[in-house]
Amino acid sequence: MNKYERQSRIPADQATLPDDIAEELSRLPSEVIELSEAPPLAPPAPLNPDEVRTIVISLMLTMFLAALDQTIVATALPTIGRQFHDVTNLSWVITAYLLASTAVAPVFGTLSDIYGRRVMIITSLSLFVVGSVLCAIAPSMTMLIVARGLQGLGGGGIMPVVQTVISDVVSPRERGRYQAYFSSVWMAGGILGPVVGGVFAEHLHWSMIFWINLPLAAAALALLLPKMGKIPVFHRKRKVDWLGGILLMASAVVLMLVLTWGGTRLSWLSPTITAMVGASIALAGAFVWHARRADEPFLPLSLLGGSVVPFAMGAGGCALGAMVGLTVHLPLYYEVVYHLTASEAGLALIPLAAISTFGAAIAGRTMAKAKHYKRVAIVGTSVAAICAVGMAVTTLPLWGLLLLMSVFALGLGTTFPISVVSLQNAVARPQVGTVTGAMNFFRAMMASFTVAAFTTILLMTLGTDISLAGEHHAASAGTVSAIPMADMIHAFRYVFGAAAVLLTTASICMITMEERPLAGPAAHPPAEMAE
């Protein structure tokens, strides 16, 4: 039992207690008496700058692992398919990881609030490393897919646990700056992944894309574990609602399969997709029914309400969805409209990924200084929406599109640190892991939904010219060359318009979200914020 839990069980004003209870309290150890007299939820003594720096570096390295493995496999898939003589199931190498990592994000977040951050960061990294080793030595495509699923279980736990540890170490007012650092790590992993994967597959062996995780994970643990004992403890042990967790994960997996297969392998109106949608809704309904009746539900529904959490989740989810959706589909636009090669189209994505990091850095620094910190995100998302409208209504030269895309990314990036910190700042410390896991889960689902929606838009506007007979609809050179440039420009007007709608929604969420004061070195959070 940590000191905050003990404190909550001892009345602060003993003078108003009956004599017999006051006498019993007088027999308690002095440590407990001192805790009863302490201000509610007083912040622990801060770590020194060197300790914070070491923890942050180790967490950045840990997150780099998860970011790298979401993209590093893609360029090695042809090589893997040739070795195993199986191209039919290649997409499952990526899908298995995404399914597992998305489904377990809320699980690891909640468990970190129950068993502590140290246990869950070790667990997630261990699963990730074991999965990596099994991937590297997999003797068949089936075993590789299973191992990728195990690796995804670990990778899905890394993101929410890392963000939760940061919330334990750094005050909300300073936290936005660190969230910007992690955005840059995620961007670096996304850019380096395909390059490193291609180099390993071509010049070494595809298994190296998994072996490289071992020294990186060992270095992260070597830096982090010695400092974990100094990190403030806010978790609260309680009974785990496994039924609620299983219902939530099952609903997520089925829905992710719908978003992955719908419009590609199967028609959206096919009996299989329809049945899967019904199953996902039924499982989600069962989860809600159970959560309302459980004494301590896996994911308390009340935690997702209020004037901060749902709007922060909505803003972050819409922004990330727009970014991921465009990242997946823009190479097709670049190749058809501007006649870029596949590698040049990849380079043209850098402004979208890289400039968003600068937007996150601006927002993070604003949070550390400004009282009305959410204004930068309101302006940023509004500017991004205007840029998306501009891309929808005009056809620009390549340099003009890249410039407008950079401004779009700059505005979009302001959403991420403000949404994360605001959300964590609005809940009690023992619930930060739970709400952070739920946020990552929602963002992943929004990203998958947006990719599926953008694909559907292209299918409806281009018709059979972009038939998704293969698994990688944007990667077939024959399909790309068969699409008239005018048709592609027309189709992407709707894609850019959809992105504008998402960013407008994010801006509305930021405007609606309550702007609560952030705790910082010079000010502590009001007591009501911790309730």
C-alpha cells in the first residue's frame, strides 16, 4: 500500500473524531500520523535533473523499439515471402502485430495502475524481446505470424507504460516538452524503419530486423531499472477484472479485422464483414454492461466522461487518424500525379512526419509557460484544416504541395502533447495508466478507421481502376500506371476533404475541452483535480 492510499484512509482532522477512535489513532506509528497530517496528494520530492535525463533517455530508447517495428518489416516482406514460398499470407506479418498491439494497449495501462510501472515495463519489453527472437528463428510463415503477434503484445504495452512513467516523473506543466521528445522518437522510428529493413533484407539477412531489438532492449533496461526505485509510486493494487479486459480486447480485435479486410479482401457488405461488425458491437455491448455492474471494472466508464478526457481523446484521435491516413495513401498520389518513383514518394512523406514533431515541440514549450495552453492547439488544428481544404480545392506544383503539407503537419502536431497531458492531468494519479492505455487504444482504432475510410473513398471515386486484388493496393506498379492523373486528382480532393473534416473536429474538441490548470514546479494541482 503506497503512502497516498494510506493517507486516504486516515481523516485529516482528528479533533472531530470520537474519543475512542482518536485514542486508536494515537497508537498508530508516527509515520502514519505524519501522513494523515500531510496535504492531500502532495507531490513527492522531485528527481534531480540527471536522474530525470537518464530515465527519459531509457524511455525514448524503449519507445524507439515499438516505433521501429511498426515499419521496419514492410520493406523486407518480399524477401521473407520468397524464402518461405508464401506470399498469400504476407500481410499477416504486419496485421498480427497491429492487432495484438492495439488490443493490449488498455490492458497494460490498467495493469500498470494495479501492479506498478516497473513490473509492466519489464513484462512488455520481455514479451517484445521473446517475440523478436522467435521471429528471427521462425522456420515457417505460420510461426513467424504467431511470433509477430507475441511481439505485438509487448510492443502494445510499451507506449502506454512509457507515457505513464513520464507522468510519474515530470509535472504536467513540464510534461508537454517531454511528450514532444517522444514524438520525435516516433517520427525517427517511422522514417528509419523502412530504410533499415530494406538494407538488412538486401545486404545481410531479414532476420536482422528482429535481432537488432535485443541489444536495444538490453540497453534500455540497463539504463531504466536502476532508476525505477526512485520513481514515485502511485499504483493501487486491486482485483483485476479479467472478464472486462477480455471482452474489450475481443471487441477490438474483431473490429480491427473488419477495418483491415473491409473493402480489400472482402466487400463491406459481404456476409462475413456484416457478421463481424455485429460480433464486435455485441462484444462491446457486453463490455459496457459488465463495466456498469462490476465493483472495480477493468476500464471504468466514468473515467472516459467529464469535460476533459473525451475531448482530449477525440482531438488526438482525429489528428493521428488524418496523419496516418495520408501517410498510407499519399505515395499513390505522388506516383500518379507527380510521377515520382516509389523511393522518391517515400522521401516526399518526410515533411508530413517530421514537421509534426516541431508542432509538438512548440505546443510542449507553450504548456510550460502559458496559462491558456490549449490555444496553440486550437490555432494549430484550425490552420491544418484550412491547409487540407487548400489541398482539396487546388492542384499545386510539387514544391507547393510539400510546403502546404509542412504547414498542415506543423499545426496537426500541436495536438499530441496537449491532448496527452490534459488527459493525464484530469484524473487521479492511480488512474493515469488506465486512461493513458485507453487513449492509445482509441488513437490506434481511429488510425485504422481512417485508413479504411480513405481507402473506401478512393475505391468509390476511382472504381475498378484501383482494384484491391492484392494486399498492398498502393504498391502495385501496374495498378498505379493504369490510373489517369485527372481521376487521381479528383479522388484525392475527397481524401483531403476528409482530412479537413477530421482536423476541424479536432479543433472543435480542443475548443470544447476544459482547460484545467497544470501542476508545475511553482504550483500544485487543486485538490478537486485529483478527485
